[in-house]
Amino acid sequence: MLTRRNVIIMLMSIELILNAVNINLVAFSRLYGSVDGQVFAIFVIADAAAEAAVGLGIILAFFRNRKTIHADEMQLLKW
Amino acid sequence: MVLANVLFYFFALLAVGSAALMITRKNIVHAAVFLVTTLLATAGIFLQLEAEFLFVVQILVYAGGIMVLFVFVIMLVNLDIEVRAVRFNGQWKVAGALAFVLAMQVLTALWLGRKTFHLPAPPTALAARNTEAVADALFSHFMLAFEVASILLLVAMIGAVVMGKRRAE
Amino acid sequence: MNAGHGAAGFGTAHGIDTTVLGENEIILNMGPQHPSTHGVLRVKLRLDGERVVDSECIIGYLHRGVEKIAEHRSYPQFAPYVDRMDYVAAVSNGLGYCEAVEKLLGAEAPPRARVVRTILAELQRIASHLLWLGTHALDIGALTPIFYAMREREEILKIFEKYCGARLTTHAFRIGGLQYETYDTFERDVKRFCEDFAQKIDQYETLLTENRIWIGRTKGVGVLSADDAIALGVTGPVLRASGVEWDLRKAQPYAAYDRYQFEVPVRENGDTYDRYLVRIAEMRQSRLICLQAVEDIPEGAIMARIGKVLKPPPGEVYHSIEGPKGELGYYIVSDGTIQPYRVRVRPPSFFNLQAFHRMARGAMVADVVAIIGSIDIVLGEVDR
Amino acid sequence: MHGFFQSVSAIIWPVLCAVVIVLLLPLLAGYIVLVERKVMAHMQARLGPMRVGPHGLLQPIADALKLVLKEDVIPMNADRMIFWFAPVISVTVALVAYSALPIGPAFQIADLNVGLLFIVAVSSLGIYGVVLGGWSSNSHYSLLGAMRSAAQLVSYEVAAGLALVSVLLLAGSLSMKEIVQAQLDQGVWFVFYVPFGFFIYLVASIAETNRAPFDLPEADSEIVAGYMTEYSGFRWALYFLAEYANVIIVAGLATTLFFGGWLRPLTRYHDHFPGTSIELLDVVPTLLMIALAVYCFRLAPKQPVRVQKRVMAAAGVKCLLFAAILLAALFGSDAVRQGVHGAFWFLVKVGAYIYCFMWFRFSFPRYRFDQLMRLSWQFLIPLALVNVIGVGVAIVLRERLGWNPFMSLVPTTLATLGCAAWLTAEESDFSEEAESSATVGGAEATANRGGE
């Protein structure tokens, strides 16, 4: 994620990370025979959905104004 | 159990392999396709872990919903710019070093703690009805969290609509 | 005369600027091979998402130089060529041309010929509208009306075939009258068709007129105001749907139209739905005209005495008729020889097509198809 | 190794079912196309395919042959890998969904305890085939078709999902088998309990399978063939197969959820033939097949060509064969009888549902994109929400207050009806400016689905 400058790829990488977390949650939920881990995984997925919706909304708005989706060029707030 | 093992390694390899391919692809659509593959492979692993409900949610929400949104946005923004762009920028050395350090850290921790690291044997049979179990937990113990999550989704929905909406000219 | 070029300039003057595209904008090239541009019309669309920002009609893919050919043919020899312009309404084309030349000659067809011409021209109007109805509905996604429409059109074409042997490019009339006497059961065939046809129109209307989706797809789509319509030279059903009551059959009666009672359907809104309703109502009126005309076809000669070799006196003439698609005009200049010096055709589709740019602004891609359909163009006529 | 063989032997029957489905589906899809063309033709006052075989019975085979032999064009600058892969995704996904669909109590590949959700989830993946195919073709028409498709599928999935929830509440299970069992236990098909749920699912399922009047992604008069514009030959056939496979899937889903799946109509009627254990009504399928056979035999001599006569007679013999199988099943064990007759009823219901699809297709013009979106977001989804809430209330009424199941659902239906009337009145007030941008629709969709 650190090495990519395409915001969409960055978002996708976040999804990948969340997914890795989910596997752990579910695996340990199975290990301990309780469904709590699965419930958390569901929350993670809900989170991912929210994050993707807002994130992609921002990307679209940004693309509309600036014609780019490069993180390097998102510097309006830099001093 | 042999079949189960074969399936597990198949899914695991598929997940890891596509994840690696996803972060190295130059073409953003290819990356998205590999991410979908990873997600589906993960869903397969969920199924093996007897989390059927999560297996379906993973496909329905993640692969069928979120990723579709990604692909949709990718097609909305102009792609030609991206194909020409460099894949990695100068920070890859820093990132590589960080990743290496992290990996070493984890390995060391595992090595040092190998004596104390005893996993209990997993229960052989879980509650037969996974969906009901999840629902019970969700609507009793985690009720508050559930409501918060739904508010989060509502806010996200409104946010997405506001961001996606065109300014009236 | 370069009126054609000048008129096309209306579109090209506004030609789409393809160099600077806004956000999310793409250029979409519809045609010339596209299922619903009715032949070989090419429409260049500048789209913002699915919304049309700008449009440009590119024509000429079916140009055959019909007008130029006329300069090297004798007057009767050229008559079959006009059938190839609006090839779905060949009879009307022939009627316009024959009457124009008759005017140039100072001759007039005998009453019997004029009545038969009227009947055939009105049948042709119905046939043309039927074809329009079917394809227009097909463009909007209704798969069934076209087959019903074709079924009735077939009956009309059968009458044509029995009368002159041809179905599509009929060459039904001759300068000065008719070449053929009507066949024995002509009156009966026409009458039977007209009597059945009323109920057939009801069938089409059952499928479309009150259909929510149909209304949603056509109402308020491709609105053309009366002022715009007049300014752009739009004629025919498209003009009348915009609220202008102008029909050459009433305004400058030709053939035998002054003998019959009929109404000119007019609607106010100028959208696709109104154009649909106007054409449907016109089919009913045409049916009434046919019924009246077939009741008493006057006896007598079918050809005027105009001689074997046609040599009109030097001069020029403009004669126009109300074709199925609008004002179909012929401007003929004679230099006193057996060949016209110049023939210029005013095809209705060509002028009506100019209104497309105005109608399509702000529409969606799906509307573009509906609008093109509602103008009812025939490219053979636009390009000539 | 012993465990391995045991697990293998356990999966033989499902694998057999799967193989049969995969082999039969293309044939079935081909014949659905033929039936569709015939139905269309007769609705449009014409004959339809008549040349290849009697009444065009061999037409699907000829078509398939043509498609396979056709040149397979890949456009220049297309993304070859994805272009190659996209139709495969479509077909695979459509076929995978069959694994949870019970065709009768005996023929089901896997009775997942989340079967319903699984089918919905897997069919939602079909979108990738469409979107990627459209994108990789490198053509504006394809891309437009793909975008339309993505927005449409995502929107209507929400409506369809909510409609399914109403049944789910009534059945109290996600397993397809148990849903049918619930209908057997409650003695009524759920379509009578939640007619609005069925209505919403009907509309949404037409939209989800891209059929007219919602066939915008492939609207031939507007964007040529949408995402399939650049495809030809075998790949195109794959898309076609996927489309019809999806039609069968949604029909199967609707049958299972709303029409009692494999249950015979009048399940409560149990009169037997005197002295036997055979129920009177179970003879109906046999009689139907015999009638069909007689019809074929009567048509056979009227065929103009000898080959056609023979094929027609063969069709009659086939019908007789089916009749014999159905009859023989009556004398078999309970499992056999239910398996065979269940499959028969299931297929009959699926066929009726698909017939409705065809009927709509030939009657209605096509929606425009914004109208389509408005229909989903401003009509179907609110309606479905009201319906789901109403069903929830009804269940409380039934279980806590002991109402009669039918009576408890009447208020629900009335409330939904009122809501529909209100929305329709409202809709005519909407000004034209109401802009439902596809992007916004998509974003909302995912956010909503997270909440499901």
C-alpha cells in the first residue's frame, strides 16, 4: 500500500488486509467453538462496505474535479 | 480428511497467490479480478471452517457487492492514464524494509514463544446451525454493536450519495 | 443549387467538438451500421454518461445522385428513379413527380386518374405509417407491433401488386394519368381492407397507447416547439404534432383531395408520444379518404392527351404534395428539350432530420433511438 | 487412504447430479430458446422456426452447431485474457448456482443450510462476466452495456433479496429443502401468504436476468448488443447459455420459495385408488404426458417430409417413455415416487414461470435507464421494505396472539397495497429532473447490502 500511488489500488489493498483479519477471526472462532469471531468478521465486512462506499465516492468526486486518481496529486491540504 | 486437506491447500494457495498477483499487477482491472479471486478463495476457507453464513456473506457482500462497486468506479475513471503510470514508486525500498522487519518480528515472536504456543484441540462438532448461532449472538450479545454498525452503514450510504452526486450547474 | 449542402451545414456548423471532452464524456458513434438508425444514418453523439450533450447527423452514405441522373433522362424515363428515394412510399414519390411534370406541361390528369391516384397515395400513406409504427415500436423495445403492422401492410402491397405488378418500387403512375386501368376487384379489395383496418388500428393502440412503459418512453421525449419546427422547415406529422395545422392536402389541394371530407390531426406537445398519436390518427383519416374515394370512382379516360414525346416549354415549376413524411416537393427547370435541365427534390425526411439536433439535446441514449424513430426518416430520400 | 475413499463415495450421487445438470443444461437452454421463438411467433401471428425438423424441433442443435463452427473474433486492442475469461465466469457462476437448487427431493447436489443465500450470492457474481466482458471488448457500446448492467443488477438484487426475506421469515430457514418442507407443513404455497413478495421478486428477477422489458444491457436497438457486441461464435454462445441458465435459476428459486417447489398442487388431497396406496392425483402427470404423446402422434402424419414424420413420431414415443417412467415411479418406493414426480412438478412450475417471462417480453416496450433505476429504488425497494416489516408484524401476531396465519397476513398485504398505491400516485408527481445517476445507485446498493 505504501508503494502504490493509485488510490483505488490502495483501497483494494485495505480490503485485502481486512480480509486477512477476517480469516484469523473465523479460524479462531472455529478453534474455540464460539461464534463471536464470526460476528466480528461480519462487523468487519460491514465496515469494509461502508469504507468502500465512502472511499469510492471520494475518489469519484476527486476524479471529477482533478482528472486523476493519484495519491501524489492529492496535496491540496499540504501546507 | 485427505480431501478436506487438499481443498484447504488449494484455497489457501489460491488466496495467497492471487493476493500476490493483485498487488503486483499494473493493470488495475486485472488487480481487481485477482482480488475477487482472493475473496472467493477466502470464502472457501470460511466454508471449511464451518462458518457457512460468513461464507455466503463474504460472497454476497464482498465479492458481489463491494468489488462490483470497485470495478464500477474503475470503469468510470479514465483508465488510460493508469496503464502508463509507474507501478511502484521510490518508496518501495522503505516499504520492503518495513515489511521485512515486521516479518522478522513475527517470526522471532513465534520462535521465542514456541514453547508456550499450545493450541487447544478444536471442538469436533459445532452447533449444527451456524446461521442461527450467529444470529443469536448478533441480536443478543452484540445488539448494540449491531445497531452502531447499521448507523455506520446509513451514514456511509448518505456520505456516498453526497460524494457521488454531481453539483447542480 | 446547393441548398442540400447549406442545410446540412445546420448540423455541421454546430459540429461536435471532439477535442475537448468534459468529465465522464465520451463520443459515441451510432451508425452507419446500427440496428436502429433506419438505414445508413450516422449519428455522432457526445455523451455525458448516458445523457446527450451534443449530436451531429452525418448523412450521404446512400447518395446515388438521383437529381443528377435526371438531367440525362427524358421526363418519363426519370419517373422510376423517384421511386427509389422514399422507397417505402414509392407511390407518393411518383405522384409528386408526375404532377409536377404535368404542371410544367400545363396538362391535367383526367378525373378518374386523379381519384385512383388519391386512393393509391392514401394506401401508401397507411403502408408507410405502418412500417414506421412497427420499426418505431421495435426501437423502443416492443417486439410485437411490427408483425401486426407488416400483416396489414402486406394487404396494401398486394393491392399494389395486383394493380401494377410491383410491390415496393411501384412506378404506378404515368405523366398525364395512369398507365393501367384498375383491375376488376380493385374497389372491393380496397373497401375490404379499409373496413377491416379500423379494428386493426385499435389493436395497435391496445398494445401501445395506454401502456405505462410506452408513455414513459415517449412522453416529453424529443420535444420540438412549434416555432422551432417552422424555423427548421419541418413538415408533415412531425410539424402537426408540434401544434401547427399545416397539411398540403388541405392547404393546396392536389389530385382529388378537394372532393373528400377528412380532418387533419394536430397535437400540442410536439413530443414523441404526440407524433405517434398524430400518425395513428392520420391512418384513420387516410382510411376514411380511401372509403369515400372508392365509393364513386368517376368513369372516363385514364390518360390525358399529352403526346408521345414530352417537351415541356422552357420554364420552371415547383410542385409539392403531402407525402407520408411531410412536404415532398419537386422543383423542375425545363429548357425546352426532352430532358429536364435540373430537377431538385425537397425530401421531407431531409428537412425533418435537421430537427434531430434540437430534439436530442439533453436526451438519453435510449431517447435518441426513440427520436430518430419518431422523425420517420428514410435515408434513400435524405441522401437521394 | 480409507477416509479418502469414504469421502469420495459420499460425493458420488451429487457429482452424478452435477454432471447430468452440466450436460443437460445447454440442451435445455437451446430448447427454451426454441419454445421462446415458437411462443413469440404465435403471439405475433406467424409460425416461427419450421424448417429444421418438424416445427423446428432440431433448430437448437443446428444453431449450436453454427455457433461452435463460427469464427471466433477477438477485437484489436481488447484485453485478451479478460475477454477470453469473462464468458467463462458467466457460465461457471450460473452453473455453480444449480448446486443448491433442489429439483425434486432427490435431485439436489448439496443441501446447504444456507442454500437460498448461496444461490443469491453466487448469481450476484454473474455480474463480473458481464462487466469484464464489456470492459475488455474495448468498445463504447460494450462498455455502456456493462455499466448499465452493473447498476441494474446491483439495484435489483436488493429488491429481490428483500422480497426473498419475506418468505424466509415465514419458512424460518435458509435451506431450500426446509423451505419447501415448511410449505408442506403449513399446507399452503407462500405465494398466497405474501403475494407482494412474489410480485416484487417477479419484477426483480426479470430485471436481474436482463430480460425484456428490462433488457437494457443488451438493448439491440440502442446499444447494439450491449456487453456482447464484440463477441461471436462460441464465446457468445457461452453468454447466451449463461443468460438462459440464469433464467432457469430464478424460475427455480421462485418455484421453490413461492410455489411449493416440487410439491404437487393440492397437497392436502390424499384420496387413494381403492385397494392401493396410489393417490388419485399422482396419476395426473402420466395422463398429461400421454396426452402430449397422442398430440405428437396425431401431428406426425401431417408433416410434409418423411424425416419430419419420423422425428415427430419419435417425440411422441419419448413422451410415452416419460409417461411410463412416471407411472412406474408410482409403484416404486416412496422415495422414488417423490423423486420422480417431484422433479416433474418442479419442472412444470419452472416452465410456467419462464412462460410468464416470455409473455412479458413480447408485450411490453423497453424501459429507459433512469426509469429502470427509479422503478427499483423508488418503488420496488420501499415496497419490499414495507412488505418485510409487515411479514414480521404478522409473525408476531401469529405467534404471540395466536391469529390465524392467513388473517395475520391480510393487514400486511393491505399495507403493501396502500404503499404501492401511494408510491404510484407520488411517481406521477415526480418532475423529470429527478436524476438517479447510475453511480449513486451503485454506491447505495453496496451500502445497503452491507446492512442486509
